[in-house]
Amino acid sequence: MKILYAGSEVLPFSSSGGLADVMGSLPAALKKRHPDDDVAVISPLYSSIRTEYREKMTRVCEFSVRLSWRNQYCGIYSYILNGVTYYFVDNEYYFRRSSLYGDFDDGERFAYFSASVLAFMSQINYYPDILHCNDWQTALAVIYLKTRYCNSEFYRDIKAVFSIHNILFQGQYDHAIAGDVFDLEPSWASIVDHDGCINLMKGAVVCADQVVTVSERYAEEIKTPEYGHGLDPAIRMYSCKLSGILNGIDYEYYDPKTDNALTRNYTYRSTGRKGENKRALQKQLALPESEDIPMISLISRLTDQKGIDLVASKVDELLLDDVQFIVLGCGDWHYENFFRDLEARHRDKVRSMIMYDKTLSKKIYASSDLFLMPSRFEPCGLSQMIASRYGAVPIVRETGGLYDSIKPYRFVDGKQVGNGFTFAACNGNDMLFVIRQALGLYRDKEAFKALTVKVMKHDFSWNTSAEKYYQLYNAILPERP
Ligand code: GLC
């Protein structure tokens, strides 16, 4: 089988969020389980990609890509890592920018990228069996495949899978630019039309052979107006081709046994050593040094999606207890300011680091006893899995992938059940209630240690999920002789 993943970010080359983690780990996990299959990934060659990687890339070819009246240069580079071939689309006009997204011409930039994905296949005579596109930025690749290319003998057998990592971002534009920017013909208008404008995600849902989202629960949620962000009628209409597969995390990259970001490495057999990491972090952050004070952390984009308003409404009450509260992340300015101010008001208990820092995040996961993730909605969520891997017990709201991955702690018939603390309603009091429940268990050293070990042993690797993708690909391909 030949599988090509297309996405707008991929670790370790480029990243702004969870999509990059998935693009950087699912293909490799699949290749590891099926070494005879051909697995490749294609993404833009952003100027932010480090020279360390650029220097090792091989130039494959160059050609020009047509996008409506434009003829744009396209260079293709490749890099092989863990058996997976990573292709990069080079065009400095589109990808030499200070950040991955947020420019006025994002629509044109990713239309160009999507057009390049299809054009490059004929240039190197490489036609995958499966083209797996991710989020609105590559939605047009699915649309072009099933419209412009549908009668080409080389392209017509390619099956398209489209993944929704977050339905909040749909790629919505005015119909006026359909031809000029997106190179869409008038007869295809109904494919992309939604609520009177162009909706690229909707177009990909219509065209794809299979639509996948990143947890089973989220696949159900996006059929409802509450979670569908306006796209729920289209999701319901095409629900026969929709499924949910929970993401995994890269168990080699996130491994407390070998991670050199940590002060002291450990496994579930030596959770006591988490205390050394905690002391080192307390020292680094000039907080009172004690292994006995429960440390709660929040590592997140500071936006409404992440339920930061619930935290803001209750954190002062929480800080009446003897706890330390660590925040790492950036986002909406009013939340950033809120946490800066919180630290100023509670200098002996709170540290707010308004930034994105991978190394520091791993130190925090390793040092924390509890990890808070009260998301309003969460397609999958990876932080609760990373926290579990590092033995920080997750406290989550029961939504999307959080619901699927974290089951509530209970003590039944002398046995611990569940792998975290959960609450259902989007309500600050309910959140505070379960945080206090967790803090109660923390005071029972033996019981909390047993739960920490159980949480660390929970399998969030790609093993099961990569196989589910493999089965899904097989199911849509024609039987082979
Ligand atoms: C998006 C979602 C997140 C998910 C990630 C990877 O960032 O918001 O929940 O884990 O994509 O699929």
C-alpha cells in the first residue's frame, strides 16, 4: 500500500499545535508496523524549518503549479526519517513568513499548497493508493482530486481520507474568490457552498471517500449544533462515511525514562523520583521547595476552547488550599494578563509562564502531581496523554477525546478504577469539586501513588490507533488479487 499524508505542519520540522504531533508520529507508527508499505508525508517548506534539517534535505525536482491565472514556482525537497519520506514544498513567496498562519492570504497559500500536492505526483510519477489530508488547509487537495483530476487514469483510483482535527477552523471565504484564488469551476460551487459562502472543510467532507476525526466521541459531538460550529448539518448528512479514531502520542519522544529535559529520569516503578524533578523546578521558579505541596499544572493555549474561563473563575478559591499552580502557554491577551496578575497576587503559590516552551513543558509534566484540562470542547487532546505518561494525574472535562481517554477515578471493591478525575458540565464549581477530590486523594500518599502508577501504565501509544487507520485504508481500497 502507498499512503501519502498531506498537512500544513509536521514535527520535528514545523509545529503550532497537536496537528504537527499527529503528522509527525502516525505515519512513522504505521511504517513501523507495516515496513513493506510505502509511507510519505508532504508539507510546506516554511522558512522557520531549522537549517539542521534543511542541510540534510535532497532536492527532488522543480516545476510550476497552476492556480487559476497564476503560475507559481514549486520546488520539492525530501528527507527520510524512520523509514518515512517527508516531502517539502518550497516557494518562498508563500512560505517565507514569520508564522505558519495568520496572514491575509492564507487561503491562497494553502490553495497553492493543495494544488502542489497533486501536481507533484505526476512530476515524480508517484501515485499513492491513499491520499490522507488534514484540516481545512489541505481540504482543497481532496476537492481537486475528486473534481479536476477525477477522469485522469493516474489519479482516478486514489482514495481520499480527510481528517478533522478541529471543526472550529473551516476555511470560510466569499464566493467571489472561488475562481480567482481557489481555481474552482462554477459547476463545483455546490460542493463547497455552505451558508452562502465557500467552506473548504465542507467541500472535503463531500468529496472524501472517508472522513475521520480524532476521537470517537468527537465524531458524535460534531453532528450536533453545540459542537458542530455550523457545519453539523453537513456532518450529519455524510455521517455514513464518518468515524473517530483516537490519536496516540510518540512514546519515544515522550518518555520519562530517557527524556533529557528532566532533572531525574524515572519509570512507573520509580515514581518517587518525580519529587526530585519537582524540587528542581521549584528551585528554578523560586517557589517554596517541598515535595509535599501538591503541584497542579495547566499547559495549554490560553483560549476559550480550553475552558480557561472556568479556571479564571475558580482559581483564587483553589489557592486558599496549600497548593502550587503552574501555568505555561500563550493565547488571548486577557487570559495572558489574568495569569500574570494571578502570579503577582500569589507569589508564593503561582507561576505563569506566558510562552510556548517544549523543554520547560516536559519539566512541568514530570514535576506535577495533577494536570488540569477543563476544555469546553476537545477533538482529541494530547496533553492529557503526555501528562499521564509523565505521571501527572489528569483532571479533565468529559468532552471529545478527553472523554474517550480519561475515565473517572473510583474506589470499588477494594480496587482503584479509572485513570484521572473528570467532570461533565462546563461549570467552574464542578471543576473545583473534582480538583478538591483529587487533592483529597493526594493526602493519602499510598493511594495517590497507586493511582499515579496506574495512570503511567495506561497505553496511549499509537499501536492500537495506527492499526485502526490501516484497516480503514484497506477497507476503502479495492480487493487485490
Ligand atoms: C487539534 C485539536 C486537538 C487534537 C489535535 C490533534 O489541535 O484541538 O484536540 O488533539 O488537533 O489531532
